[in-house]
Amino acid sequence: MPVRLFRPPYGRRSAAVDRTARSLGLLEVLWSVDSRDSLGADWLGIAKNVKAGLRPGAIILLHENRGQTIRALKYRILPELRRRGLRAVSVPELLALDPPSETRLRGGQAACVQRRGS
């Protein structure tokens, strides 16, 4: 299966990174909520960070290699999703359910930030 999505490491973007991703036909995907698990937050802190930004369409940055993240997901985040009537989906599923418009794709990050606020 061909790669179509790209998350710049550490979210570090530049005009050159954006240009290269576009030239390769990749859609850059960033997150709207940082769990801060990679910074050493404990499982309650991770859950608090995620719950604060939880809304339909949110893209949450989580790292699967963190025991604290798994615990936060199991005991706080996934139950909160169910309580709010939301469900976790992969980024490809999210894009299939709610694809970005051509205008948003051309507008890049600024168009996506605008969407989050509206």
C-alpha cells in the first residue's frame, strides 16, 4: 500500500518540508491535541491533556511505546470518548469520513487551524 500521509517528526515544518511532501504527493498531518506523553507526563496528566482538547475531528498525538499512554487510554481516554458519544478512528478513517476540501488542502496549515476554531 502506498504511503499517502506524512507527519513531520516533532511537528517541525518548514517551506522546504512542505514543498517536498507536496512534491511526493503526501498529505501532511499534524495534531490538534498533544497528550504530552513524550515529555514524561504520567497517565493522569496524559488523560487530562487529551480530555481538554477532545472534540469531534480532533487529531491526538499519542505514542504507543509509552506504558503511561496505554494506561491513560484504557482507564480514562477511551471511557471518556464513549461517555461523549465519540469514537477513536485512524487518520485515514477520519479523512474518509470528513475529507478536507480542495480549498483547505491548498490553504495548508492556516486553513486547518481556521477549521479547528470554527
